[in-house]
Amino acid sequence: MGFKCGIVGLPNVGKSTLFNALTRTAAAQAANFPFCTIEPNVGEVSVPDERLDKIAAIGKSAEIIPTRLSFVDIAGLVKGAAQGEGLGNQFLANIREVDAIAYVLRCFENDDIVHVSNKIDPIADAEVVETELMLADMESLEKRIGGLEKRLRGQDKEAKITLELVQRALAVLQDGKPARNVEIADDEKKAFKELNLLTSKPALYICNVDEDSAADGNEMTKRVAEYAAEQNARSVIISAEIESELSQLEDDEQKEFLETLGLEEPGLNRIIREGYKLLNLQTYFTVGPKEARAWTVPVGTKAPQAAGVIHTDFERGFIRAQTIAYDDFVELGGEAAAKEAGKARDEGKEYVVKDGDIMLFKFNT
């Protein structure tokens, strides 16, 4: 399953530097001028999870395979993108293809790095990006109304549901709020998702700070945290400069470098985990002598669909799933002990997978 988180922001806020560090590549050219990134760069990253190492040690697994997320570095946006300014049309098309949006906001002063607006104001930067996305959403919704009203006159029930959602979303957008603030009932979620609104995507605000602010943030990051809460989003603090240096070091050297800065872990780990949460994802595990592996599924996934992530035949021929809770597996010391203690359960087609489940699927070929 492919899950993509798009990295967006104004030019020269540190997007490409962050992407390079995130993916430990130099795939995204970083330079001190606008529109350095034109074509979106895509990089896959492992989701850090200490649980995987623990179950691999217990299962004496020869290989450890973590779950992964894709990050997309998207071209810098400027005011007027919704009307095609700068690389606007391409920018908006690229955002439609991702599952969540990470806004990189400049929260540091540096006279040597130009800012497209000639001032450092992360909230204003966020509002420029969000406004352009909201304008694009409003235009998209307004274009739908005529066709939906025509279908409604023909007694089309689906058109009635969609039109109500369109009008509700427009009201929220016209009030200056992103579409993720639209209240949606469970039975409306599918139809709402099909509207494919840019501002309905989960959002993470990444505060790019200087080295001195990496541990505790600064006044600008506090403002961003408050803004994120108002926008029904999340925020995280990171120094792209530090992460860039870290990406060049070996693991042992990384740990020593982080300690000198008063940091417990790379900021990128937090971004990856937040991206995982943003997309409402969870992890289940499979473990054996050959490999211990993490698998990504949306929260609420049932056992057959979880099996299908491994192989479509597993879902098609699903019989049952042996399930052991992570805490039981670790506490008891593995599958055999869990079985003996009655902690290995056989679950059927209606079982909803829980985060951390260790699973073994039985299926017909």
C-alpha cells in the first residue's frame, strides 16, 4: 500500500534540505533561490518502531523489515498559485496526489537566506499556502454545482448527497477555514473523500528552526502550535540544518551529536511518526526465523484486508488469523509461550486489527 505525504511551503523555507535529510539522499537540489524544485521528488523512508526490534530479537529473525512511508518534495508555492502564478497549476496537481500535507514553515532568522516576502512570519506563510489551496477548492466545488443540480432534477439520490456536501464545504471555505473542518457523518465519508479537496487532507506544520531552538522551540514555534490547533492540524519542531548534518553520520555518531545538542532523537523520527498518525495508520507485525516485518494498514482494518496487504491471495482465501497482542508476545517471550498461556487467539473475518498485533494468517490457496 502506498501512502504519500507531500512536503509543501513557500520558496526558501528549507523544504528541499529537509527532504534530502529525510530520505538521506541528494535527490532534491537545495539552492538559495525560488523554484529550485520543479518536478516533485519522491523518497521512501522507514517508520521508526522500537517494537519491531524487540519482537525480532525474541523471534530470532534473520532480517528486520520496517514499514515505510513516501514523502514528496513539491515545488515552492507563491501567492496567486490558484490562478496559475509561479508553478501554481503543477503545484496543485501534485498535491492532489498525496494523502497528507506537511507544511514547512520558516521559524528562524538568517539574513543570508532570502525570503520570498522579505519578512519572517511563519503564520503569514502558512496562510498564503492555505489560502491558495482553499481558493482552488472553492473553484473546484463551484464547478460541480451545475452538473449536480441537473442530476438532482432527474431524482439522482447520490447527487443530492454530494450537493449537500459541496454546499457544506463551500460554507466552511468561504468562512476562511480549510475543508478538514467540515463536519462529516460516517456514512458521508466516502462521498466527501471523492470531492478530492486539497484542504481536506490531514495537515502537519513543520517548524524549521535554527540549531539553538531545536530542543525547545522559540516564540515563532509557539505561535505555529496555536495556529495548528485552530486549524484542526498538528505541529512539530525540527532544524533542517541539524537533520542535514545528522544524515551524513553513522548511527553511533548521530547519538553522540544529538546528546551534545540536548536532543533525544532525530527530529525526522517525529515527522515520520506524525505523518503516520496524520494518515490514521497503524502497524501489525509478522515474525519468524526468516524475518520480522511491520505492515501498514488504516485504523479499523479487518483481518482479511490486513492479510491482503501481504498478498491478495491471503485476502481472497482468508480462513482465520492467529493473533497475539504485542505486550503478551514480549512479556511471555514469543509465540510458543503465548500459545501455552492462552494468549494466542484465532480470529475470524470480522476481527478489527489492533496496533501492535502479531499475526499469522491461515488461508486457502
